[in-house]
Amino acid sequence: MLGVGEMNWPANVTIKEVGPRDGLQNEKAFVSTDDKIAWINQLSGTGMKSIEITSFVNPKWIPALADAAEVAKGIERMPGIIYSALVPNRQGLERALEADVDEVAVFMSASETHNHKNINKSISATFPILREVAQEALSAGKSVRGYVSTVFGCPYEGPISVDEVIRVSEALFDMGIGELSLGDTIGIANPKQVQGVLDILLKRFDARKLALHFHDTRGAALANILVSMDMGITTFDASVGGLGGCPYAPGASGNVASEDLLYMLDAMGIQTGVNPEKLLDAARFIQGKIGRALPSRNLKVGSSNENG
Amino acid sequence: MLGVGEMNWPANVTIKEVGPRDGLQNEKAFVSTDDKIAWINQLSGTGMKSIEITSFVNPKWIPALADAAEVAKGIERMPGIIYSALVPNRQGLERALEADVDEVAVFMSASETHNHKNINKSISATFPILREVAQEALSAGKSVRGYVSTVFGCPYEGPISVDEVIRVSEALFDMGIGELSLGDTIGIANPKQVQGVLDILLKRFDARKLALHFHDTRGAALANILVSMDMGITTFDASVGGLGGCPYAPGASGNVASEDLLYMLDAMGIQTGVNPEKLLDAARFIQGKIGRALPSRNLKVGSSNENG
């Protein structure tokens, strides 16, 4: 029995590593294909069960991930790990299928303006494109994951109505996606808002089919994850090192750091299957390649312990 | 009515700024007396109602705060703000009273080993010294605040029993302290532990007389504050910029950043009376004097917005 004011946390949580895609796509440094492959192989040894390895968008838009096919073909595939890639359209899907990824991730925004700036189409005009991608991916035996961005706020429109999040989410589930990742794209969510939004969404969607994707731009990512777990969410996206930055606030922190999330979960006795030392090794590796101190808190402690 | 899994948060929270003491005492850089005074005057304009301005310990132990008396005498005293200073013993108290601080803060550890390393005395031998300080401070018309460090873990002993925290806390309240600040000295607390410890402590102590003092060494400070608020705590210590570091992990993050805490509270609609822009100005000022990027998340966003 829980007392008044006591929170309830799950026994198990899945951390999905999105550093090789969401992390790198927002970094200025170009990481070589060989280094990407070595890093993803290292991540495969951490116990992570899902790694988003790249994005098959037009290299013109994201030069940092222009080597998507080489990366997807070059990595070792460990049994039991889902290797996922972002796909914006049919051309991207063809490349992703040719490179034989396990899962295809489609994305759109709950904000009309952000969707237009990001995809150059209205929300309604994006649906048929993603539906085609999802159906072909499913036909090819791939699982499909959906991302909705700007769920907790848009850099152009400000607050986003939960009704709009529901409309986009339902459309994505109708396309056959297995899991929906709700993105705090600019890192402005707060725990009260997360509780309020989830309270509404969980009346319509199964908590086991939702993932939360927080950026730590304002420092509240772990607090937002804490309240999400209390509401029944057990899957979270994260990037080792806290890679990624924010395209709307240069210099700011990126995705919540996988090792900071893991530290909190481990300390709370929540099982993830991820090895903290190996995860820190993978964070150190990519920090060395990026060539600047990454925002992760635990990476600094680990580094210090080594020196001191 | 709250539903299952819903958290409960207060309408008002008090942030106590401890940067000029706990922040600076763990920084290598020596900030000049004039800069300290200018900075504290700036903090006085943010809306903070309590500022811990310095420490009257022996300057041999903390050279960074050797100018305690000059700082205390040099700052402008704004009406309605409590200017507090750390005091270890009777000699320190005499200097603090001579400098006319409003509040005296006494400190000890819940860990026998940490207390010995920090104060060079056993816990039992520390009590009479602090009792004398507290009684003389109260006689002089000052309020007295108590700190218990290593509440959530000790760098030497590891886990600390709640019974030991209770023993030290009761002794401090018996001395007449008005508020007790429970310190996560090395920043290893996790939300489940915080909930468990507070669940026990709040059966003995009034939530209104407890403050929580988290370091962000491992990134979980705001998550720990979130669960503390859910348990009824409404006072938190913080340092602008996230100043302070950790003496046991060189290079690691320090106190939770006041502006990161304020961002989360503001976004949740929790009133603090603190102006976020003025707080960021004070963080930028001290970052310039310290001469390295401080760990605060919002300071990076703010700086970026200025540049971009």
C-alpha cells in the first residue's frame, strides 16, 4: 500500500539509445563512418535492446548522417537487439530496406508550423507519405516506430494542444506503428505538464505502446521521466553523453544522457539490463570523437574518478 | 481529487541561495571581495528571500572565503532578506556576530567518518560545540539553521542509516535551530531513496522545518526535488550557475543550479518570488568571474539565445 504522496515506479524500464541518430544529427562535428560503426558496436555490447543507428533522410539536409547505408551495413548485428533507422519517405525507405535495418522510424510534428519547417508539408499532407512508408515497411517484415515531435511545446507556435497530439498519434497508430515516441523536441516540458498530458493520452493509448523522448535543454529531463514512470510509462529514449544539442538554442544540452538516466534507474532498483561501465565507455568514446565536453553529469564524475 | 499515480505539488516554494558559501567554497578560483559583494548585491535584487553569504570557518581551511567579515560588512542589506553565514564554532560565531549576519548556520554530518574528516571530532563531541554556538546566537537575536550532511550517503561509509540522521537532527532541533537542511553532500541520492527517507523523517519532523539540499553530481537533483515536493517539502537550497563541484569528484557538477530549479518551478506554476532574468544575470556574472562554463542547463540556453 502506498501512502499519501507516494509515487509508484515500475520494476523494469527499457532505454532506447538514439545517440547515433538524434545525437549526431544535431552535432556540428562529422564523425567518420568507421568511428560510427565502432561506436555502435560498442553500444551493442552495453545491454541496450534498441539502437537507432542512423537516418535515411536526404544527405543534403543532414550531412552528418550521409553515410547511413555504410553504417547500417558495416555494424555487427547482435542477436536480440533492434537496429532502427529514421525514414522520412519512400526513397529513404528503399535505402533503409536495402541496408536491412530491423525497424523503421517515421516522424512528424504535432505543430503545423514545425512540421512545415521540418518536412516542408502540412500535417495532413504528411499522413499519406508516412502511411505508405509504414505499410511497405510492415510488408517487408520490419517493425515501425512513430515519433511525434513538439508534443510539449513548439519553437514557433508555443504551447501545443493535446487534441492535436491525439490526432497525430491516432493517425500514426492507424498506420500500424508498434510504438509511439512522444518528443519534447526543444526540452521545455515540465513534470506537471507531463502528468497532465499523459493523464489524457493514457485514456486513449496503452502505456506499453508509448515511449517518452526528453531533451535536457532546461535540466528537467530526469524529473519528467520520474513522473512519466509514475504514470505508467516504461520506455525512454536517451543518448550516451547527452549528445545532440538543440537546433533552436546553440550550445544547449541535447537528449537526456543515457548514463544519467541509467544511474537514476539503477539507484532506484529499476532493472534495465544495461551495464553502466560499458555505457560510460561508449560515452567516453564518442566524447573523444566529438572533441568537446558532453553535457552528461555521470560522464564528468567518471572522468574525474579516472583522473583523481 | 488526484487520480492513481498523480503527484501533488505545493503552491509556493522557497529557494535559498547558497552559492556565495557552498558554491564558492568548492571552487578553485578565488573571487575577489569586491566581486563577491557585487554578486551578492545582485542576488539580493532577484527576489531571493535568503542568501548564505559566506562561512566564518578558519581561513586556513577555506581560503576562498577568508574575506568573510569584509563580505558580510560590505554588502547592502535589503529589507526582507535573511543574510546567513556558516559558523563552525565559538570563534566563528564571534566574527559572525561582529559582522552582524541575520542568521547563523551550524553544520555536522550524519556519518561518523565524514564528520571526523570534516570537523575533526566525533558526532557526540560535536554536539556541545554546536549547542553553545546555537544558544549564543539565539541570545544575540539571530535565527539558527542546521545542516546535516551525507544524509543520503557518505564518500567513506557508503549508505547512512536513517536512525543516525534522526539522532543528529533531533539533537540540532533540541539546540533551537529553526530549520534543518538535509544535505545530499556527494550528489548520490535517488528519488526512491528520498521518498523513503522523508517518509520516516516526516513522522518526526514538521515538513515546514525541513529543507533539502541536493547536489547535481549525478544529474538527479531536480528529480529528487520533485519527489521531495510531492512529500510536502517546500524549501530547497540551490546555487546560481550550479556552482560548487564536488570535493570527492573533481570536475563534477555542484549544487543544483538555482535557475534550473526556478525554471522547473515556474513552468509548473509554483510561486517563488524570484525573477528568472535577474537570476540568470547573477549566474552569468559569477560564471564570468569563475572563468569556466558552469554546469547550469538554463545558463547555456540563455547564453545561446543572446548569441543567436
